[in-house]
Amino acid sequence: MAATRGVLCTARFSGDVDPLMERFNASIGFDKVFWDVDLKGSIAYAKASPTLTAEEKTQIVAGLEQVRAEWAAGTFELKPGDEDIHTANERRLTELIGPNGGKLHTGRSRNDQVATDVRMWMRLEVWKITLDLLGLIEAMANMGETHVDLLTAGVTHLQPAQPVRFSHWLNSHAAALLRDAQRLQDLVPRLNTMPLGCGALAGHAFGLEREPLAADLHFDGVTMNSIDTVCDRDFVAEFLSVSSLMMAHISQFAEDVILLNWRKSVSLADAYSTGSSLMPQKKNPDALELLRGKAGRVIGHATGFLCTLKGLPRSYNKDLQEDKEPLFDTVDTVTSCLQIATGVVVTMVPCAEPLAAQLVPEMLATDLAEYLVRKGVPFRETHHISGAAVKLSEDQGVTLSDLTLEQLKNIHELFEEDVLVVLKDYGASVERKDSIGGTSKRQVLATVGKLRAYISSVRDNPPPYVVEAEKDSAAAEEPAAKRAKK
């Protein structure tokens, strides 16, 4: 049976739609998540409309508020022909108030309407993700401060390199995630620009004042070119790209912790581990493995959407409908991954003895070279001298710290008795790295302070659209709480 065309059909079409085409074309199955922002945008548009009378504005706004109440109560009924959230809301508005509902769409296109909806929805989701990300960074900072005295091996190429504080390693991951938080904040000005009023592609024909409308909807400004506006999905691609890099960092953290757990250097909580169906002794770091695996999923969404964009001519094309599902899945995946990663960190316990056991004297070879630098020997020469000492210890079958003063003096005459302490004192080695960003206790705690300062600077300054959304949420919960008491 053929399907009838929806509310936005024109007399251009005389035939019905193939049911398969209707399902293929429809987006209501996933874009209904926009119901609230779509209605908020329509209410603001109605109030700003230069073509509606004051009475019509009042009638339309009241109708839209009623539609909004139905969605909020879970009583809104989707019907055949509701191709997308815009047509569904307008269809219901017209049912409620009659033909004047059709006046709302004057000068507006679904092209600028959907672009507005996506931006309004995304900016709230970006804020939520930012808060979750800050929560993960804060958990790392807290653990770093608590365990600041633990020393372990810093590695390059998965080989022992130099001694560091466990907290310095943890801060290294927090630093990467901090950049991700900054990137999320950086994309907001480009995201929070209003498309509404650009029509299908050529602009608004009735003199709509776009800037006051943008201010009413808490946008930072308006888009500058109507053709570009309706086909611009850079903000989606940018978010997917930022999310991909964030997930790469989460994956790297997960891999590091998996290796530390394998060496018994950290203990993972049962809440984030699973067992084996065959081997009773197994405690697998499945949460971390899934974090690592889901990075590929998010990266795939970013890559796939860029492939969708790359061949599109100006201006709007239906291909752009394919932004929603990768966007929604990325938001869901990143959100769950950040929350799981935070849980892993909060419940993870570093194990002092296994961490310390990874410290080996050869990691102090650079300190040996720097000992002679402090006596005036050029570093390139001391590097060679220290390498000779390492080679001697290997030839003798002993560790670097087992070499005698006599053996060291045979390599270079400026070695004195105190050099033997240098080859055994990991703590002194760590404390000498006291420049900004180093692994000394002072610098590690300074980094923790910087992380917390950034977290506070973002958390304490929510944008206006977030404040409004929180007020709306509180207002919606208040009647529900009263009903529950009755």
C-alpha cells in the first residue's frame, strides 16, 4: 500500500510515496530526540516573526507549549507521514490550533530548522561531555595528590628509561585529556552560531531580525552566508574529530593501565573486571579493553562522516541527514566511556612494592652523565662515558650500581665517592627534575593545582543555554515531585 505524503507536501506531487521510500527517507526514528530544541526554536521564531499578528503569535506559542507538554509527559503520538521531528511538531500544532499552525513555517525551511536543532542539541551535549571529562581529570588529579610519593619506572619504547613519580605518569594522561577539554571548549563558538532565518538556501524574504532571535535562543551570533549555512556540518565533523582524539587518549590510558595491572602494579576493582567462563582464577580488565576497543568505533564515525561530506555540492543535500546517527552514537559512546574510565580511576589502587620493583639502576645512567656535567664535562662526552659504564656492568654481569668507585674512576678520573650514592638514590634523581612540568614532588603537585584550576574555571561558568536548560529541568521535576508525594 502506498503511503500518503506528510504535512509539508505540495501540489507538485500527484502520486503517493512508495512505503519503502517513506521508511528510507524518514528520520523521525532518530531525530525525535530533538523534540524540545525544535519546539524552543519554533516558539522563539514565532515570537520574532514579522508576518504574524500579535494574536497569531499568542495562539501559536500556546499551541507549541501544549505540544511540548505532550512530549514531556510522554503522550505525544507519532503518526504516519511524520517524516521528521519538524513535520511531526507542525502537524500536531495544526491539529491543536487549526490552519494558523501553517503560518509558523513562513520564511523558514527544514534546512535552516534542522541545522538550528542540531546546534542547540549539540551545545548541551558538549557541555555534559565536558563535565564528564573534567570529572575524569579531577579523579586523576586526586589520585595523583594522594599517591605523590610513589616512585616507579618511566618508560620509552616500553623499555625502562628514567625514574618518575607514579603521579607524574598519571598527570601525563590528565594533561592529554585537558587538551581534549580545551578543544571541546574551542569548538563552541563555531557551534553556537544561529542558522535560523536562512531559509532553504537564499535567506529570509520577510525581513526577519536574526540577531535578536539569536540572542533569545542564547546563540553567540548568526551565520554569515545562507547557502553555506544550510549545508554546513563542520561543527559535527569537528566534534566527531575532537571526540576521536579524546577516545585515542582514553585508549592510551586504558592500555597503560592494562600493562600496569599485568605487572601487578595497580589493582583494579571487581566492579570493572570480569571473570572467565573456564578459568576460575581469571580477573580480566574488560572495562579497559572495551575503552580501548570503542575508540575505533568513534574514529570510524569521524572518518565515515568526512567521506559523506567530501563530495557534496552546494547547498543542502539529503546526504546530510546521515550526520545524526554517527553523532548520536558518538555522544553516547564518549559519555559512557568517560564515566567508566572515571570509575576505573576512582577505584584503582596503585601497589607500591611492584611499582618500586620496576626501578632498576640502569635507569640512573643519565644521572651518572649529569654528575660529570656538574663537574664541567660537556654532556656529549659524559653521555659516552656513562654508556661505557653501562657496557662495563653488562660485561661484568652486574648492575650499574654494583660497579666500584675504582672501576668508575678507570672510566673517568672525576668520579668521586658520592657518585655511588647517585647510582642508588631514585628519589634524588626524581627531585632533581624540578623545572616546570618535571617529576619532582613540587612540580607534580603544581600540575595537580593547574588541573584543578582549569576544572573550576569551566565548571563555575556554565553558558546561558545551560543555565536555562537546568532551570527548565528543575521546573519539570517540581510538579513530578509533588505528584509523587500525593
